[in-house]
Amino acid sequence: MPDEELVVVQSYQWYDEAKLAESVLRAEGVPCELFDEHMLAGRPMHVAASGGMRLMVPASRAKEAMELLEASTLSDEDLAAQAEAAVPSAEDADLLL
């Protein structure tokens, strides 16, 4: 990562969510670091007390990173629709047997 000041674009309470966000940025070529991941992973009480795992990027890429993270976030309605679509119908149940 360049010798540029790093800024926090998001903080996460859950390790899986933090790693997913990190992978979104890396896939788009945005350099990033997930601070405190090793210290806090699997320790929910410590994560809450510390303010979470911090996803940091170079200051010059912060706006881009926030836009990418926003675009990759599903709304509650989208999540519900995906969950409903994943439930097999009565006709599909026969295929599962």
C-alpha cells in the first residue's frame, strides 16, 4: 500500500462482514487494510468495546471505496426477496427426494 494516509471507510462488528467488505474493495483494485482483524476476530465482547474492526483505505480512494461498499450492500427487502426465492416450491420438493 502506498505511503499515503489511511482513513477508515467502515467499521464492522462481525468478522465475516468485514472480510466480505475487504474482498469487495480488493476485487475492484482498491488497496485496503482491515485493522484489528486478528486481535478481535472471534471475540465479540472485545469488538464491541473497541468500536469494531476498521476497514481502511488510502485517503485518495476513500470516496470510491465508500461508493463500492454502498453498491455492494443489499437492502432488507432484497435480502427477504432472495430468501423467499431460495425456498423450494411444492413442485420443486419432489425433485429434492
